[in-house]
Amino acid sequence: MLWMVRIDFVFIILSAAGLAGCGASSTPVARDPTQEPWYRDLTGQLTGLNRDAQEAFREGKADRASELILQGAPLAKRLLDVPRPATAAMEAASDLDDLYGRMLLSNRHYGWARLQFQKNLARWKSWTPQTAESERRLKQATDAIAECDRSMH
């Protein structure tokens, strides 16, 4: 009879230990950085820099466009360094690389321009889910690479 009491006691101890492990986890839940205010603000800043740089380039102010692209590069890097970048951030980084590639192409730096366009090709080729916009951007990068290749020969 004593052994039954001990088995019941052991069962109670093991059950209590098991239930103690079912409590709330002390590991903090990882937050999605793309939902943070800083991420949206940074995306907006990069989008604004892109718009200003494109306007400067269209107006023939290449030095100003170059300055804006240089300002945007670290913003793009920070936006893309998160585990799953937001679509708007990916598009803003893509726009920056596309403009830089077009500037390099206009200066006959074909190899460097091609590198910028290849970044966009890789970006949009592996983007999921594929959308009409990601397919448009993929075609734009493919066409730009082809233009570089034609210009090099």
C-alpha cells in the first residue's frame, strides 16, 4: 500500500512539473520590423529621395541626382536588411538601383550599369508572390540589361 502512495506522489510531482512548463514563454515574441513606424518613415524618405533624384536627372542635374542617390543607398540597405522586406521598401530600393543604373548607362559605364540592373533582375525574379508589378519590374530589368549588352558591343 505504501508503494501506491509513492506512485501517486510521484505522479503528482511529475504532473506539477509538466504544468509548470506550460506557462507563458519567457522568450519575447519577435516583432515584425516592417510594421514599425521607423520602417514606414524610412520607406517614405527613400521614396521621396528617389522622386527628387529622378526629377534632377530628367532636368540634366546629374550631380544633384548623384548626391540624392548616395543619400538613399544607406536607407535602402537598412530597409532590405530586415528578414522579409515590405513590398514598398523593395520597390523603393529597386527604383534607386534602376535610376543609378540609368545614370551609369548614360555615362557609358556599361558594366557598372549592368550590375545595378542585375540586382533588380535577381530581386524581382525571386519575389513571391509574383504580381503584375513584380513582372513589370522584372521585364524592365531584363530590357535594361539587354540595352547594356547592345551598348557594349
